[in-house]
Amino acid sequence: MGARRELVADLRQRWDVPSRPRSIVFIGSGGIVNDAHLPAYRALGFDVAGCFDLDRERAERTAARWNLPRVYGSLDEVACEPGVVFDVALPPAAVFETLQRLPDGAVVLIQKPLGEDLADATRIRAVCRAKKLVAAVNFQLRFSPAMLALADAVERGWLGRLVELEVHVNCRMPWELWPFMAALKRMEFALHSIHYLDSIRRLLGEPRSVQARTVKHPDAPWLASSRSTAILDYADDVRCALSINHHHKHGPKHQTSQLRVEGTLGAAVLTMGVNLDYPRGRPDALELAFAESDAAQSETWHAVPLCGNWFPDAFRGTMSNLQRFAAGEDRVLLTSVEDAWHTMALVEALYAADARGGVPIPSAPNAAGELRA
């Protein structure tokens, strides 16, 4: 068991790249493309054939910044490109119609979430099936160096059986950077915490049931919600909870952005630095505690030397896994549309739980001694 202390640096942190990468064409040229997709793809040497956006000027700015060879004039022009990967970096409401216009059998990476809600995700899944699209959803947190290393440690059995998982985010997120969010009927679970929910599914599987509350904040009344609390029920001895606040405006001292896991043999604390100073971010971190024997306590923590951060490095993994799967080099498409549908189902359950509300607290008994809700 003690040898694991020397093995932390060997935990998996990168997804293998495809041996013969396909060119990539962007459908959408907004902030996420410039801040994460293109830096990640350039770091891997992937070829980008061009970009398209309904806002032609935005596409031209992206092409000029990254020296892309072509700005497409229409989606029809994009769809005529043979043998490329279509990187659909659009708001959720635009995904279904866009996929309908792509060629049958196309290889597609879809920006999360998978549509606006579960009904939309279901029809997106249906069009992917009908057109035989090789399609993945960009749930890239699964592919961050820290999360890949954590998943590797769990799969090796270093932490034992997981019995505790908590996500705690207390930060200041500049929501004004995404004006399109003001029109969304759903926000926090659907666009932010969905990353954590997807990664929780990766680590713990499907929960039995959920409890949830998601609320607004006075500083961002235009958002449907921007703070959330959730409980995911797995088993009688497993606790899984999320506490998310994006409006901590009192300086960095007490900001936090962590996913904590505890098992029967060890524990892990993963820091997601991007939330702490978005979009510049701070470095990610991962610490692991291992028991020296089944009877011992795991009181010594070991820092895992990470080779990168969630943003932009995780975006290498989603594209690499998709291309390798399309080429037959990977057996599993980790964030396939089929798998992503289950993350959307989890999000739908959380919104249903939020709408249902909690149990009223009984009031004082009446003259007959009866409690009233």
C-alpha cells in the first residue's frame, strides 16, 4: 500500500491523441471557442479548417486571431466539408436544428448541455440515431488532468468504496460575459453544475433519487437561478451533496471550488481553479490520502503533480476521445450523446425536485392538540 505514494505521478492525466487527426470546423465562434477549444486544439497540433457564425464579424475576428484559413458563409457550406469533425459550439436552443442539417454519419462534438431540457435532449438523441451521427457532448470536466487522475485512483481501488462526495463552490462568477443566459428558463443546474453532476455520474454511477433547490441572487435578477443546493441519494451509507454559490463578492480569502471524495480506504480533494478567478483562473490541484493498511487511518496527504488545468486542457480530451472512437482507436465514447442523455435526465430530476418544494414545517398545535402544516 505504501508504494502508492510513489505512484501518484503515474496516474492518468491525458487522453491519448488520435493517430491521424481529422480537420475541425467550428459552428459557432464565441468566447468558449476562443478561450478553450482553440488553445487546446492548437496545443495538440490539430488542424482547424475554418469557422462559421451567424454573426459574420465574430467569425472573422476568430479567424483573424487564430489565423484560420476560412470563414464559411452559411451552415450549408459547412455541411459540405467532407471528412471533418463538426465542433458545434452553440447555445442549447440551436443544437437540434443544426444537427438536422449536417450530413448523415458525420462526426460531431456538441457543446454542453444537450439541449434546453430532457425533452430537447431526447429529440437531439433521436436525430443523432436517425442520421447515424458519431456524436459526443463536451462534458470536458471528465477529461481535466485532475479528474482523470482522480478517476484513475478510484478505478485502481486506492480509495476503497466511495461513501462521501461533496462539491462546494463559493466564488464570484462574471455572468455578464454571457448575455444569452438572460433569456434562459434554466441556468445554474443546466449550464454550470451540470459539469459536476456529469462527473459524479462518472465516479458514483446513477443516483436513486434527488433533492434540490436552485435560487436567484439580487445581484443577477436576470438569471433564472445562480445558486443551488442538491442531494443525490445513492445508498444508506453514501452521502453526495452539492453547495454552489456564484455571488461571493467579499474577496478571495474564503472563496472555494472543490470536489471532495472519501472512501473506505482513502480520500481526495480536487480544486477546480477556473472558478476562483474566471476566466483567468487559478491552478487546479489534487491531493490524495491513502491508508497504509486496511486497518490504518489515511492521515498523510500527497499532492499529485498535475500537467494542466480544467481550462483549457480538458478540451483536448473530449475531441481526442471522439476522433479516436470514430477511427476505431477507442472502444468507448465516454461522453456520447447516449451517455449525456442520462446527465440531462439527472438535471431534469433536480429541476422537478426544486419545483416540487420541501416539506412544510408543522405549526403550533390547535386547541385539539393537532399539528397543522
